[in-house]
Amino acid sequence: MVWILDADADEEQGTESIEKITSLVVDAGGEVTGTEAWGKRVLAYPIKKNSEGYYLQANFEIDGPQAQSFERAIYADQSIIRHLLVRAETPVAIVEEEPES
């Protein structure tokens, strides 16, 4: 997931937001595999009257049914002006069983 905080956010607020997202993932039974703060960047177009935003990223695994309640919690967070939650397609390994003799 990548999310953007408003232009007034700083490194401290970014850290707090990462901790909040991490706790939401853990509460939903998921596991965070990595987080990264990209810092303040200029937006391609204004979002809620912001021309800049503080970008953050978190990689995590969460069950599909839990993702909906997780995303509702993201929408409720007023400090997040935009987010993108993406499901990574991982190939499923098919193991062929050897015939029993």
C-alpha cells in the first residue's frame, strides 16, 4: 500500500502513520513485511487543495476478507489524502505427486 499524508506532515507524523497502519494490519491478523517513508513530493495534480504530499509505503500480507475492514479504517483516517492498496499476484506452486508403487 502507498498512501499520502497532507503537505503539512513531517517525518514524525509519517512515523506515527506507519505505526498506525502496522497496528491495523496486525489487528486484522496480517503481517507487515516492510515499510518505507518516501518523504515530501510534489503531486501531479492538487488533492484536497494540497500541491505536495508526504508519501509512505508499507508491504504486508492480509487475508482477503479482512482487507475490506482494513480499507474502511484507512478511509476513516483524515490525515490520509489518498491511498492505493494493491494485491500482489504471486504464482501458486503446483506440486505434482509421484504415483505410489
